[in-house]
Amino acid sequence: MRLRVLLLSILMLSRVLLHSSDAQRPFDPTGLNTNGLGMHFVPVRGTNVQFSAYQTRVKDFRAFVRETGYVHMRETSDPDSRMWSLDRDGLKQRGNSWEDPGFPQTGDHPVVGVSWYDAKAFCNWLTLRERAAGRLPTDREYRLPTDHEWSMAVGLEEEDPAKTPQEKDQRIPGTYPRGEWPEGKPPPAGAGNYAGEETDDGHWPAKFKVISGYNDGFPRTAPVGSFKPNHGMFDLGSNVMEWCEEIYKPGSPDRVLRGASWDDGARGALLSSNRSHDSPAHRSDDVGFRCVEAPFPLKR
């Protein structure tokens, strides 16, 4: 009997320790917050939202899949939803997924191969999960950032929020997440995870550009937080492109993507004002997302 009680006590203690990061924490609408997945959030000047300090990690998305049974199909009836992966023969659909993107990742790498729909599903799950645990008020939610919120986070306060993402695409020349990048020179050392010389590792297409004189040490994705923070956030503008809430231009279903990624070497792609866009069903090995914590509901 005593042995059984002792074993039960040990089991209960192990569960407490295992879920210590899941303990209830008071929510601070003006300060720093950490949720049950250990995701840290920081306020962004000029907005009423808090940005995740990190891009959503493999281990965060894995927790979502395990708790919900969410099915992320490797192959679906929609050709565009099959993941695109880069190798020496270019971008192709090779049957990869977020679990196996075609290169090694740990739980601390940014999740890739997720569509806009996948990212939205994660945010909705996280909202319900944190509300149920008492860590998030019912008038707050987790979602993707708007295009304007992302611009504010990266320091583009001069952009007009009334204009469409298409109208603002690459309209502020010479401004990069890490400041200046003089013409004819590589970015400053440690600027972020881009297509530096390290990317040409035998799996890099010959026609793809690399940044001469720059080496960030990571041929593909880097663990989040591998570089110095920018405006309180890590990898803002590098490592992977990030889905945003809204469409790129009126009449198009394409959703906005912000920031450059590990396979970007062109100067224009690294601009803070650069926008990419793709179908919300699109999945690629250079695309991930970052959550924001915000007032609910989102007012357009």
C-alpha cells in the first residue's frame, strides 16, 4: 500500500514538473507575456498587439497536431497544397511536410511547410487552449499579424495603413530590418539567416543567387533566436517568410507574406517593405508564421 502511495506521489510530482510551463499566469495587456507553450510575447509600438518574440517553432506546431489530431496531408487533391521543397534541381513538390521538410530540424527551428490555413488553425487552437487555462481573457485572441502591424514591428512607421500591401511593396528603398546595407557590400555580419555563401552546399540550384561575402552559418533554417533580436523580436525579416492576415491586393485570394527567408539572396527581397504573396493553401520549405496576441475581434 505504502509503495503504491509512493509511486502515485512520484507520478503526480512528475506530471507537475512536466507541465510546469503550462501553469496559470496572470495576463498583462501592456507588458510581457508567456503562454503555456513557452511562447514569449512583446508589445509593438503604435499597435494594440503583442508579437511573439520567435517564429512559431516545430515543437509548438507539434503540440497542436498532437492535441487536436490535425491532419496535415503530404499529398492532397489540391495540387497547390502539396509542399514545395528546394534542391539542386529547383523547387519541386517532393512529398515533404512540416515533419520532414527535406533538411534536418529540431523542435526549436521554425516550422515550415505550413499553409495560411494551417497557421490560422494553430492560432484558433491556441486561443481556445489559453482561454481555457485562464491565461488569456475572452476579449483577446491569438492570430496572424496584419500587414500594417508587421510593418510597425519592423519599424516602418512611415507607411500609410490605408494603402494595400501591393501598393506598399518595396516602396521604401534602402531600409532593411538591420539598418543600412550599402550597395556593393554584403549585409552586416549576423544580420540574419539569408542565402549566404553557406547555402551553396551541393543542394543549391546553380541559377539561384547567393550573397557574396556573407555567411550566416545556416544552409537552411536556423533555430529561432540564433541571431540578435530586432525591435525585441528574433528573426524578424529572416529565416522564414511569415504569413499575414489579409490579401495582397483587392480581388485576389493570395495572402501576404512578409520578411525574407534562408533562400533569399536578392537585395529587393531583403527590404523591410518587401511583400511576397501566395495562395492560402500554399506550403513551402521557406514559409512559416509568427503569432500575435491581440484584442478580439479584429476590427477592419
